[in-house]
Amino acid sequence: MSFVYLKLQQHKGTSTSVDVIPLKVTNVSVSVDKTIPNIPVPLSGLATGESATVALDLGMSNKRISLQGILLETTLERSHTSGSLIFTPQEVAQLIASGVDSTGAARYQAINELVVLMNSNVDEDYIDRGKKADSPSDPSASSLANGTLTEKIPFTFRSRGASLTKDNEFVVLARAFPTSSTSQGLTGFIQSFSFELNSETVEVSFNMEFVVANVLP
């Protein structure tokens, strides 16, 4: 089972094999930087002896995922072709490179989603997964210790709780937190993709930069 994979623009439903490219990743780096406009307050130091700066939090940030790994011989399926085919590592690299070079209009080429599965003990409602599985109607009545059941869910920047609840207490239009391994991953685009073809190895090493964004159209 692959824990990191790319989805094509044409991907539909919850399939993890059709219109999907699995990756063998050795390192995932997550970067988030926040943009907050700030303005020094003129003459503020005269009254208090300490200058002041006013910052306006407009909810702007940049999110980037850096991946390093290798491409291996991989079985891939396309919804426009019946059955699966075995692609060489070089062919997989070529598919990804052509996808980065394409536009969103080429739905069978463009890549618009990255899924990085991570371990999770706590579900979308702040309930321990083991206790919920042991006693679905009343998890608090379970005698199991916390952390007895771990599931895979996509890494996300979303928060637990429905709109106006839990971590989204003051958020009116909260987006759903992942509930299973087939939940939506990170949408965006591959900003850069590089790989090496080495005569001494069968696999193909690669580096990738994925930017989280709502891509239009």
C-alpha cells in the first residue's frame, strides 16, 4: 500500500488506483508561512516609551509540501483505458513531468491533489478511535485506554469539528476534517518536479514541490 500518491484532475470518487500515481517517498517536508500586513504606529513611543506596531490578520498564508523519494515499477490504471498496465520508473517520471507541464484543461494529464497519509488516534470529533470502535454509542463508557486504535488519514490543514463546534467554534463555513484514508487530500499544483536517470540503478530518484491552493479553472 502506498502512503503518498498523486491524483489526476480527472480522478473521481474514492478510488486509490484509478487515475492515481503512487509514490515511494522517503522524506516529506511541510512549510507554512503566514502573511500579516503590519504598520508601525507613528509617535506611539512618545506616550509609553515603547513603539507599537499594528498587525492585521487577514487569514493569508502560503503552504508548501516538499517531497523526496524514488519511483519504482508501478501498476497504473486510467479511466479511459480498460485494465491496468505496468509502467517502468522512467515512464512514471515522464507521466508526472508531462502532468506538471500541462494545464488544468488536460484533465488526464494535470495533477491537482496530493495525498500524504498519516497516523491518527483521534477522529474528526475529538473522540479516541479505539474507544469509539469499542463503544460506538458511548465512547466515554469504554474501558480501553486512549491510543489503542490507529487509522490512516490524509494530512490536512483543516481543523476538527463541524462549523461552529470544537476547533471551529467561531468558524461559520468550516471545511470537513478527513474521516478515512480515502478522504480528500491537499488540492493544489506541482510547482517543480526534478528526477535523475542513473545507469547504475533501476529506480528513479526525484524531488517535488507541491503548493496547496485552489486552482482555477
